[in-house]
Amino acid sequence: MGIVKEVVNEAGVLIGEVLRGARILATYGPEPAFASKAARDLSKPEAFQLLMHHVFHGRIVLDEPVKFDKTGTILTPKPGNQVLVRTSMAGVDFYHASGAYNPKSGTSGAWKDKSFAPTPAFAIVLFRLATFLAKDWGCTQIIWGGIGHGADNKSLNCHQVGTCVDFYGATTSKGKFDVVADWSLAPIYKSDGTPAAKSGQEDRWGSATKTYYRLRASLDSPAYDFYLAVYKFVSEQCTSDGDSSPSVFGQNQPLAAGQTHHPDYPVPARRGGHRDHMHFQLGPAFL
């Protein structure tokens, strides 16, 4: 009987802790006044509160336990720190890109990781990206890379600390979009409308520094519209210092060298490494 009583007592304590945790999380139920603020403008406490608001409502699922102290303060996760988040949200599954360059497709070989490790603010970016693409494009899958893993052989870069992503493409009700197949392999045209000489499989711009968004509204739809929509989302939610406006981007005008990298980026040294994906971020590239 003593053992049974001990087990019952332990179960009671466990149930009590679960109920206490539920009550604490319930304080995040009401929508914060800043819920519509751009992700780049959220303070660390605001981003954390908004993350926990979505967690409470089941829109974002954490892959780590929420721990509290005796006063009800959340010990983990913490504002500003990376958090393990399940790779499904808003009806969209995020698949991890293989990372190996494929001259025909950047999305081939992707697999489903259980979680990735963004900061709370970047988790909001990912949730909003999934929500937007699901609503406007019927998106069911996004191919990603570099969330919580280092790059460029440098420590404390935005990939390692969870404040940026490499976006390789998506599967939608309007078709499958692949940055390599739809964008990098598309021809580049001269100002008179004739195709420019192909300067190589790896980077068709060669050494050019005066570049533009090569896809055309009249001939490259829906890929033109899709990547323009993603670019507009980035300009609204992420750090876009120096980037051309979406209107300049969409009108195929010369592009500025900003924070968002892609196959038409105007700096050759940075463009080559982004021939198979778009890169966007919150904050600086390196800390």
C-alpha cells in the first residue's frame, strides 16, 4: 500500500504541475496589441510573448518543454534565445534542403526534420511566411536551409543563431517552385529584349554588377509572381537595409545590394553562393 500511495502522490504532483503550467500559458491567450507589428520591429520580449501566444493556441508547436519556476516565471525558453520549433505550421510542412548544389533543382533530396532552431522573432517570420503562402498560394511545403546551423566557416553568423533562412522553393496549388529550375536557369535579356549571351551554368550574369530580376511578368508567370510575392513579404517582415523596393524589383529595374540575396543579386561574389536559394534575415549577417 505504501508504494501505491507514493505513486498516487507522485501522479498528483505531476498533474498539479501540468495544470499550473496550463494556467501560466493561458496568460498568453489574448492577442497582444503588437501582434501585427513587423517581425523586424519586435523587441525580444514582444517576440517571445507573441511566440507563446501562438504556442498557446496551437499554431506553433515547440519541440522542447516549457519550464517554470515556483513563481510562474518561464525559465525556458527565454526571450531572444533560440527555441526548438516543430517544422509544421499553418498547414505547411518545412522540408530541409539537402545542401548539395544540384544544377537542375535546389529542392531535390529534401527531408523532413522534426524541428529547427530559430529565435522567437524568426519563428514569427517562419509562421507568417507559411500562413501567407498557404493562404495566397495554397502552399503545403517549403524547402528551407540554414536555421540553427553555421555557414561560411564563421561562428555567430545569422544561420547559426537562428535569425535567417535559405529559401529554396515551395509546393503550392499553383505549381512547384524551385529557385534553380524557375529562376537561375531562366535566360537573361538585353535592354533591347534579345537574350544575353549565356555566361555559364553556375551564374548566367558572369561578372555583371548591374543586374535585375530576370523573370518577366508576361512570359514567366506564375514563377515571376511567386518570387516577387516572397520578396515583398521579406521587405515587409525582415531586415531589408539597402534592398531595392518590391516595385523596383518587380519592374525589372537595376537592383541594389542589400540584405536579401538571390540569383540576381548585383554582387558577383555573393551571387554565386545564392544561385539555388533566396536568403533573408533579421538583424546583421554576423554578430
